[in-house]
Amino acid sequence: MTQPVTPAWIGVDWGTSNMRAWAMSQSGSVLAEASTPKGMGGLTRDDYEGVLLDTIGSWLDRPTPVIACGMVGSRQGWVEAPYATVPCAALPAGLTPAPTRDERLAVYVISGIKQSDPADVMRGEETQIAGFLALNKNWDGVICLPGTHTKWVHVSAGEVVSFQTCMTGELFHVTATRTVLRHSVADTGWDDAAFLQGVETTMARPERLAARLFGIRAESLLDGLDGAAARARLSGLLIGAELASAKPYWLGQQIAVIGEGSLAGHYVAALAAQAATASQVNAKSATRAGLAAAYARLKG
């Protein structure tokens, strides 16, 4: 028989595509975990409380604080949490209450961070950054957060100084599935050499990216380029162009890559090929640590 879970508080990471929740003890240990594919992208403002209760309702037997980060605080989310402006603390001051009907819920949403020039925004990543800094005291350098929209973030003295977003993940998906390269790029598989070759190509000549992309199609037709190698080459070309763009951030800096699985590993390998050593950090652990820091602030 499953033992009942009675958390001191609940942490929630609510993105565009899915939501993860953790039942947390007062000491910060994870008592239980739950998730749902019902992300912000498929919800209306009136849907959030019901989805949350469907996911974590069995953990609730009394009023319980819920600390949430991510797209739940966007303009299309449960409640719009304001942006803090850089330079600012990695965990922006203030939590925004979300309206609830169930008396067992007390939901608070973490603010995002914005940059005016050049214009940029983040939601969710600030919590991972705050968590990483909580786990790595007095760390200064650059944090890379790979994903659909990869962030490069300069942090110093516990503050986010500046950041840059690259749509590399989305460009990879669209190019691999919606362009002529869909006939050459496999859905799965990988080739490390082809990936690093792609990185080197666009690091050296980023202005030739468009031509090198079509070269994948031509090589598959003329030379039988393997679909897995084509997939890795495409990723390498795009990540190489991103590294060239973000070079003022990472060159000569201490670098941490926050992410799980192969994508974060590819960034670490690409940076290593440029003689830039990066440490890979577990994203879930960083997120939970950031949510815990926000909960500690709520308690005062």
C-alpha cells in the first residue's frame, strides 16, 4: 500500500509542453514526484488549477505552499509574473500569487528576467540559475542552458549581468522536419565525428551556414551521406554558428552547462573542441534548488 505523502511545500516547473512537480520535505528532500504533458501551450487561464489538482491533489490534506516557475508566469499563463531587469539577482525579488479556489492551495509564481538592449527575456531559466548558484557558492562565469531556445547567461556576484537567447533547438527541428533536408536527416542516430565537423565548419566561417546546410542534401544524394551522420552534421552546423555568436560570452570564462541527456553533452563536446572546458549540471537538481531558495524567501 502506498504511503501518504505530506509535503511541507511543493515545487512546480511548468513549461510550454509539460509540467513537473515535487513534494518537498521541510529539510529539502524529495518525497514524491509527478508530471503531466499539459503544459502552458495547451491551457487557458482557467485550466491551471484543475490540472495542478489532478497532478498533485493526493499530496494535499491542508493548506500547502506551491512554488512555481516557468511559463506558468507568462502572459498566457496562470498569472503574469513581472520581469526583473538585468543586472539583477538570479532569483528576482517578489513572488506573484496565483488565484485559487481550493483552500489547500497557496500558489506563488517566480518572476522572469528581461534585458532591454538587446531585447531578451527568460522564464524558468532564472530558477535553474539561482539553484546552480545556491549549490555553487561564489561562482562567477557563464551558464549555458541548452534547449529549444538556448540561453547564454553571464553571472557575477550572484547576479545575472546579461544574457543571450539562441533559437538553435527550434531551428534544428524545423530544418530537419520542414525543409528539403527532411529527406536526408534521420529521426534518430548520431555520429560524433560528423557533429564536430559541423561545429568546426561554422565556427570557422559562420557566414556560410546557409550554403553548408544545403551541402547536407547534396552529399546525401551524391555520396550517400548516412542519415544519422546528416542529423549530427546539421546539429553541429547550427551549434557551431551559435557558439560563434556567443563567443564573447564563453571565451576565457568558467562555463557550466545546465541540462540533462545528450543535448547538454553535445554542447560540452562542442566547447571542448574549442579548448573551452565546461561542466555539465543536472537540470532537475538545479531547478529544485532554485525552487527551494524561493520557498526559503517566502518563509522569510
